[in-house]
Amino acid sequence: VTFCGGGLEAMGWSPEQEVVVFVDCTLNVVTMNSAYDPINEVSLQEDTFGDREFMSVGWGKKETQFHGSEGKGARTKKNEEPVEVDLGSLDRRVKISWREDGELFVVGFLGPYGRAFKVFSKEGALQFTSEKCCGLEVALGWRPSGLWIATPQVLKDKYVVALFEKNGLKHREIELPFNRAEEVVEGLHWSNDSEVLIVRTFKTSTVKNCLYFYTIGNYHWYVKQYLEFDQRILGVQWDAKYSEGRTLHVLLENGQYEVSRWDFAVDHSTGQARSDESLVAVIDGSQVLLTNFRGVVVPPPMCGFTLKSDRQVNGVGFLRNPEAPWDSNCFFVVDSTNKITFYQPEFTEGTVRRLAGVKTLPKDLELGPGTFSHWLWLRNDLLIVADGSNFVKIFKIAEGKLELQLSLEIGSPGDRIGCIDSVSGNAALIELLTGQTFKLTLERGIGLEESTKLPEFCEQLRVHPTGKVYSLRNRQNLYANGVKIASDVTSIFLTERYLLFTTIAELKFVDVANGDAIVGDRRVERGSKLVAVVPKAARTVFQLPRGNLEAITPRVLTLCLVAEHLDGLEYHKAFDILRKERINLNLMVDHNPGLFLENLDRFLKEITNVNWLNLFVSDLQNQDVCREMYGSNYAGREVPAIDGYSVETKIEQLCDRFLSAMNKAESNERYILPKITCYVKKGLLEQALQVIWDLKKSQRQEGAAEEALKYLLYLVEVNDLYNVALGMYDFGLVLFVATKSQKDPKEYLPFLNELKRFDEDYRKFRIDCHLKRFEKAIENISRYADDEPKFQEALQLTIKHGLYPKAIVAYRSNAAYYQRICASYGDHLRQNAKQTDASLMYEKAGDFAQAIASARNAVDWGRCLRLARLAGYVEDELRRLVQALLPAVQEAGEYRAAARLAKQYLKNDRQAVEILLKDHLFEEALLEADRDLVDNVIRPNLDEYLQTLSQKLQAEKEEFLKHKDRLLAVRVEKERRKAEPHHDEEDGRDVEDCDLYSDVSTVASSRHTSSSGRSGKSHRSSKNRRKHERKLLSLKQGNPFEDIALVDALHALVLRICGPDRLHHIRSVCKVAIELDRLGEAKAVQRDYGALFGLVRYSLDAIWIPEMVVPGSGQDVEATAQMTGDLTQVQNVQHYAMIKPHQRYKPDIQSISWQFEVLK
């Protein structure tokens, strides 16, 4: 226990209750811990500044230093003269105030030069002393954020709250709306979030205690609320609980205890029509600052119009559901005596509407004494207001007076109303601090029913016309009908289609009609909050953290506005917005193509600016921008099919429609430039030039053709345009373009003079060759029917540029030239190894020898025989041709065709049979052979083949068993290694040493994810890819991917052994063996093959295990790896993904009848 002999002047605990400060009667500051152990003791009477005293760095006198925005006049400016006060008359009380973090505290006291304060650390060490300022008073309050120390100060002509920095220097001041003689400041109380400063005063004239609620915005202090109490205030305290928000506790002298909660809200008009001016009202003491954001954006504290009241203003609200003659801009003002005044704003006419003034509606209405809050002007004749904690009063406005219709208790006696919002003209939604909402209906009597129970109390409530309720907990969660849809939300604003909300640095848009999906977002300045969104416009106004305003036009809202204009056929307004906001002009069409095409004439009438039309046509694209660029605004959009219209040909179809409409227009001459733009957009530069040339020759408007050509030169490069003009074969047009394009005459005049010497067709030929239009050149020069030099020139051009198809068509009517071109074409095709095509061209040229030679090289034996007949081959020539064809036909594997040629044309049955036996076609050989050939040729060949076939089946069986057994052994060894400790490291060594993973897979191990895993080599050359596959499919024992190679080999072996071709072949061989009395050998073949077939068939399940069935694509493999947490499973998936997809499943063996009963 500490004993202070002289008594205590003041005492204060630190916010965390760890340090306590005492100031005794001798002005000693004693600091103790929570156990009352002394920490330090300092005297306030010591003439010292503190540990952090300022130091002079020799920068000269203050008069010679920089004075900022005040300019040089500040050097002679004198501080305001303080009021001369006798020290003996000053209040000697001591005041202590802690900073919120508990690191510093300030002590206010009466010093030798008047009142002052000193700043101490929590250890009790003096840090700073305030500068000498006369007129300071007792009240003291340190802003919790630590920025300012507030204390009242009496100056010569005003009464202020001075704001000091912690170093004791005065920073700024708040001018109070009264003087010291009328009211005295008794206390200063900062809210815990530093947003609100309460100035507690005592009125000497009326003996009342008052509370002024101050907030700051853009360096201006606003009086937001004013409360009067008849009883003396004993204590004012902000609630320290974060969940309670800005809850204020007030204790009066008569024992009355009042608790009130205060939250910020933006008072704005809520209409959705174009008549709504997006009016925002700001309370500032006895003034209401009004700004209509549809017309102007005025940064606070300035405004569009200032409405003054006789008393302090405590409330303002707007008409929510207006009826004629009033609109949604009408508002009411409530002063500190609960007097209500209704106003109707008046605006100027013109492009920018400004607030000119306000008109008072009927007359002021007195509500009388009461603690009213949550004012709601529901409709013209109805006012709803909360009275006290949980009562709602409904007033009818009739004949200039208020009639109380009903007073309702909401919830239980302990509940408190937290928010009231309009649902419709006959309903309102009321929210309690518990989060429970009630719907108040006023149609056909008054009803009250419970509505949605919100997860927590939300300070802001918005009800959409569809009935959906959006609620926001300040700077926290956003709910839709009680379901959380976003977090860390700082502000919201509800429009007709979207709910806009901000986070710390983003603006987001929620589509109300699309399941509350977020359809758009954009970055905003950090800490920005929504103030207003102008209805039927795209302007969105934010207030930045420092208080000034910023207006933007979000793309989402702009597109909605454009859509409304397009649906209303207001093409000029829509086009103007698109142009200013740099939105793709294709939206004019893609929004509703059918509607646009139906009203194309109206579009041309509204868009009178030719430059706008040029811009529109130039911007056309063959794509639907509603889907590809602005899909968020057009989600779920369905466009009906339109006959003759498709997105893929939009440019061509629209240009055609425009050209047709422009040609039909009365004053079509003003559409010259848009016509040119349409032709250029379609790529028809010749038509564009023709329009200009016709205009030039008509001479209807002097200089019009020159201006049109000048415009065309902006769209097309000058040399390209010159070439187009040259390609039109009109020298007048060429000279017109050349002279207007600033080309040097030396570049084109000699060439043009040379062309004039030629006749017309050859001149066109030379022009086409110059322009590299070789096909047209061939067409022009082909008109010379019997001119050999001209034909040679055409032939050389054809050979040089490969124009054979065009030349063949051009010279079709000239048989001699046609055949020579075909012969040249044949030579060209033969050199390029296109023998069949060459043979056809040689035939057209009448050169049958070359045609037969090319067909023979192509092994087209049928064509060779047809051409031989056309060429008139005799029998001996035909036999020699067939004899020469036989080796090539057999080499191509066409043994049946070769046998047919030998039998039919060479009349050699033995050769035909021998050819068939080369491909083991025994049944067909029997069909062609006589008894002698059967005995001498077929039987020996069959005996030899049966022996070879038995050996082949045995070799295939051994190969199959070898691969199968090795595969099973590899798998057993792999499982054994997995069961051993540290098997991951061993696998890792194998993986690191190979480059065999596929381009789409990555290998994961317990040590790393191997994000590269050598898979970064995704761009392999063909040679490297083949090398990679050879390594992967290597059957060398010890290969990490040996099981994959074995599966590949077994898959190919199974298809070869059990395929339909092998089954038919075995049956055919056995059938012939039975016919030729080789029953024993046939039985052995059928038995051996049957055993092999059964072995393979019943081994498939052991080879193709379920683990091999993995996703086929690399993306699927990665997705599987991410979804599963089993590392072994991930490794298996990635390993088996390297098997070819069709080899991951066992082959499908068709069951067909191939055995003979006689051989069983």
C-alpha cells in the first residue's frame, strides 16, 4: 500500500491495466505496476522538456525557412493573440490520458505560464513538454490511434479544441460552434476506432449538458449529432468491446443510465429512374450539405448546395417510394428538438443539372420529446421511426401534421432495434441487434411477422425489389438472405441489377438475378468506400480514406446502360458511350443482331456523324463480343437464329447491308466515305477506288474526290493503293492516285509510258506480271491464239510459278498449246515423284509412252494395260509389258494381282501358282493348278511350310512365356523394393539417371516434386523422339521402365498370335493339308496353335492389371496427382501414364470358328 500524505490530484490506469499513474498534491507523477510497486517518480514542476528534447541543426531562423503552401507571407504572420487570463483564476485540476497502446500517457496541469501538459513513457520517464500556449483548459483526450492529443483552448475571437502532436507542438484545431461564455467544454471522449470525438459541454444559459459528435473527412470536422440532457452528466464512456461497435454509455446525475449505439451511414436518394439525381446529404452541425452526383462531383467539405437550419441537425432521410407529384429526390431533416421539415430540391436545366435550391413542403412537423432514431420516409404520407430501444412508431402525414397510427414493440423488452429499411411502399424490414429481422406490412391493416434470422447483427441492410435481403456487418461479412457470399467487405450499394461491394482494394459486382454470382471486379484505391451509384447511368462515386471523392464508370454498369439504350433503339446515345468508354463497337450489333438489322435505316439516321460511321465499320469483327469479351454481362444469353446471318461472316453481311442502305438513302453522297470504308473492310479495294474515280469524273462536288482519296490513303498504304489502281488498267486513275500520294514521278512515269506502247491484252499481261498476279497474266496472254513467242512467254511463266492448272484452263480451246502445257505439267509432276498424276497429264498430251512409263513407276498395272490398249500395243508388246510389271507388283505385296497377270496375259499357270505360294495362298493355288502342279509344286511347298509353321508357333510360345514371366518378376521385385525402408531414395536414383518420362508427366518422390524431372524437354526433334522411344521400349534387364517395354512387346505379340488374320490363315492351311492328305501335320498345327491361343487368352488378366488403367492425358495425370495424397499412388499413375493409351487395356480377342472337328 502506497501512502500519499498530501492527497491525490488524479489517477489513471493504462488500457491493459498493467501500469497505474498517480499525481499527488505536490504535482509529483508516480508510476507503479499492477502490484503497486513504484516504477518512477517525476515532478511536473521541473523546468525540463524531456528525454526527447528538440535539437538545433543550424538551419537558421524560422523566418528564413520554408513555409510550405502559406508562402513567404507566413514569415511576418503573427500567431493569434491568446486571451489574457489571470493564473489565479485558472482551473488547477490535473488530468491524465493514456494512449491506446499503453506506451505513453499525458498529464495536463497548471504550470507557471498557464495550463500545459507533459508526455511520459509507461516507465514514468518524461518524453515531451507542450509548447507554451495560453488559453488551454482542463479536458484532455488522446486519440486512440496516437495521432493527436485534444484539449480545449480559448482564443481571442473563438473557442476551439486544439490538437497537439505527441511532441507537444500544436497541429491544428477544431473550431467550436459556440463561445466560451455560452458553453464550457467539460470533457473530450474519443471512440475506440478514433473515428468519433465527443465534446461534452455545459450550457450556462440553460443549465444543460450537451454532447457534440465530431468526425473528420478531407481535413474538415463535421458535427454529426447533437444531444442535450437536462441532468448533469456524471460519466461518458465508449464500450471497449469490439463486438459492441461504437456503443456509448452515459450516466446522469439522477441515476439514469443510457446506452446508445452509433454507426456510419450514407444518406442518399434511392430511386432507380432517370429523374433521380443521386442526391447525397451530409450533416454538418446546423447545416445539411447537398450534392447531386448525376450532375456534379464536388469534393467535401464543399457541396452543390448548403441547407441551413435554426438548430443542430440530427437526422436526414429520403423518400423511398415516391408518388406524384413528389419524386425520389425529396428528403426530410430532423433537428435536435425532433422537428421534421420536408424539402423538394430544385435543379437547373441543361446538360449538367445543378442543385439550385430547395422548396419546403407543406410545413414543419413537431414530433415532441423522445429518443427517436432510424427514420424511414416510406411513402408520401407515411413515416416510420424507432422510439427508444425496441418500439416502432408509424406516423401518417396528413394536412400538414403527423398522426400516430400505431406503436409496436419489436421482439422482447430487452431487444434493441439496429436497422430499418424499405421493402416496398407498403412494407419495411426491421432488424434487431440479435440479427433477427421482422417484416412490417402496412397493406390491409398492419402486420408484423418474423423474417430471416441473420447469423450476426449487420449494421447495413438493403432490400432488393425482388425481396432478397443483403446485409453487411461493418468491414466484415456480406450476406444474401442470411447466406454468406463475401468477407472482408467494407461497403455496399444496391442497384437495380447489381449489388456492388468493396473490399480493401477491389470493387466487385454481384448479379442479383444470377444466383449472387460475382460477375466482375476491378481495382480501386486502397480503402475506398462506395458513396453513390447514379441510376440509369454508369457513374460510381467513392470516398477515399482521406475523405476526398473519386468518380469512375465501371465497365459492368456501362454495358448495362448501353444495353438499355440499344433495346430502346437509342443508337446515338449508345454509340456515344461506347466511343467515350472505348468499348468494342461490335456490341452495337452483337447485343441483338436481329433488332439491329431490322433498324439499320434508323441507325444511319441517328448516327449523322460520318466519322462515327467510319469508325464503326472499321471496328467490325467476325466474332461475338458479347460472348468473348463481355461475357459477364451476358451470362445465359440466348440469341435466336437469324436467316442469312452468322457471326463468321458478320463483316461481309453487314457491309453489304450498309452499302445497300446507303445507296437507297436520299442524300447518299454524304455516305461516300462510309461506302469506301465498307469496301476496304471487305477487301474490295478496286470497288473503293472505283467509287472515288466515278466521283471524280462526275464533278458533282469540287474537291470531293480528292478528299475521299486522301481518306482512303489513311486506310491503305500508298504503294498498295497505287498497285490496285494499276491493276484496274485505267491510266487516268493510276495518275490520279499517284499524283495525290506524293510518289516521285520518276518512279512511275517511265513505266507507264512503256506500257502505253503495247496493245491492250499484252499491256494487261505486263501489268499483271508487275503486280505478281500471274494467274490473271496467263488469262490475258492466252488470248493470243497463234502467236508462238507469246505462248513461249506464257509457258515460261507457267513453269516458273507452277501455274499449270490455270494455264490448262486458259488454253483449253487451243489443242496444240494445250497438249504442250500438259506435257510440261507431266514432266513437272514426274520430277516431284507424283507418277500417277504425271501419267494422266502425259495421256492428255497424247504421249502414251511417257504415260505408260509413269503408270508403271506408280505400279498402277491396271492403268498400264488400259493405256497400252489406247496406244495400240500388239500382243507381244503387251506380254513384254506384263512381264516387266510382275516383279514390281509382287514387291508391292499384290500377289493375287500378279498371279492374275501371269495367268491371263502370260498364259503361264505354273508361274501363277508359284506366285500364290509365295504368299502361302494355298487355297487359291489349288484353284488354279492342275494335278501335275498339285503334286510337283503345291505338295512340296505345303510340307515345307507346315514344318516351318510348327517351328514358328513354338518360337512364339517361348517368346510369350519369356516376356510374361519376366514381367511378373519385375512387378514382384518392384513390390518388394516398395516394402523396404528408404525405397524412395533408391527410386529417386533411378529416376534421376534417366530421361524417359513423357512430355506431360512429372515424377513425384518423397524428397522433392521434381518439377522438371527432365520433362522440361517438351520440344524434341523427330530424331530425339525416336531415340527416346527406343530407350523407353528397351527390353534390357534392369531398365527402370522394363515393365512398360514388356507390356508393349506382349501387346504386339498377342495381336499377332490371336488376330483374325492368323485365325483365318491357320484354318486355311489346315483345310488344304486335309485335302492333300497331310492329316497328321494338320492335326499337329491345329493342336499347337490351339494350345498357344489358350495360353495367351488365359494370361491376359495377369498381364493387364487394374493399376494400368490411368487417365490418358497429361492434364488428367496432373489432376490425379494433385487430388490424391497417396505418394505411391501418384507415382504409379505417372509411371503407367507412359504406356500408350490403347496398350493400357488387354486386347479384345475375337472368337471365330477356326478349328476342324476331324482334327480334334
